Amino acid sequence: MDALGHLRDFQVVVPSVPGFGFSGTPTGPFDVARAGRVFAGLMARLGYGRYGVQGGDLGAYIAPEVAKAAPEHVVGVFVNGGLGFPTEADLPELTDEERESYWQMRQWSGAGVDHHALLRAAPQTFAVGWHDSPVALPAWLMHEFHESTITVGSPEQAVDRDLLLVDATLYWLTGTAGSSSWFMYDNERFAWPQGQRLVPTGVYSGPPAIRRPAGRHNDIVHWPQAKPGGHFVALEVPGLFADELRAFFGEVR
């Protein structure tokens, strides 16, 4: 974002993560740290000397890496999801209320298919089916949306059906369903993003995420409570999400 002092008139740069959609397939290992460096370099080439970064899902890992790569240029990082999810190692120091949130999170994350484990093991095996069948790819994506839109009974109740179709179409036409899994293949195990302390952090989140654990690795200045939306909040409640985004960057400009 540019012109952060005038939040009604700012520019938005939406880069495509390498291996996803409109971006080329990486020629070698490409982790979130490298993606952060690439995006920081992109913003420099575009002439932005001062900007904010936002990301959700994989972007919750990449956005803090942009700040690590160019802290003198990034005014703040805003993420939805990812930060504040404790692990089993944190249990001894959690309060009773926080421990309840932890078990809620475990119940949600353990209720379906562990797609991280599947894609760490054999992303290309699944990619053959996704790329070959216009039924297999939407079926997989709808399965993932169903597991992530936890506040409603079906994905279409949270995300417009046309947006769901657009998502599938972008993967299909660009042939990136397989390469989008390479970030997982290059990791030995799943881990929540830690974030960074170089610049302020804002979070759009709610239970079961917990602010206190997130604060161990982040300078959190914005964390609204009891906000609606699930994992893909920017698709589910874009207006509310944009309001919180503006509020955060209004604080750190």
C-alpha cells in the first residue's frame, strides 16, 4: 500500500505466489522466506518505498517474511489466521480458558483430512488427477472449503458460488494445482507461522486463536474480538475484513 496517510486513496498490489495461478512455476525449492524476499524485491522495482503487507492462509507465512526482508520499508503486517494457535507444548502455561480454545482448535483441525500430510508426501500424485479431471479438481477444492468454512453448513453459505468456480478455474487454466502444493512438499512437518517483531502486526481473528501466545513473537497492536468469518474471511465477509485492514494501517501509518 502507498499513501498510507490517506487510507481512502491507496493502491493495492496483488502479487501471485510462485506456482499459483498467474505466476510461473518455481525451478527449484521455494519456501516462504524466499517468497518474502521476492515480494520485497517486487515492491522495490515498482517504486514503493513505504507499504503495508497483508496475507492469509499461505500468505500468513509469507507476509511476515516480507517484513523480515525489508523492515525499513514495511510499516506493518496484517494477517488473518495462523497466529495465536498454541501447540501441545504450550499447554502447561495456558489458562483454563485458553486451554479450552486449544481443544476447540484441535477438534476442528483433526476432524477432516490432513491435507498437509498428504501433500507433503505425494503432491504430484494428486496433481495428475487434478490436472486431468475437471471433476477431481473442484471436488478437492470444495472438500477443502468445506473443512475451512466452519461457521456454516456448506461452503456456498459463506462464499459466493461464482467465487468458488473462479478459484477452480484459475487452477485449471494455468495448470498450477500441483505446483501450488510444493510449499508443503519442501517441509518436513506442519508448523503454525510465528510472525515477526520488526514491524507492528495486526490480526483479524477470533477463537480458537489466542492473542497472548501470538504476542511472544509479534508486536501486536490490533486484534479485534468476536469477528465473524472462517478461514477464508476475505472471501466470506470482505467488507468487515477491509474495515479492520483500514483500521490497522490507520494505526501504524
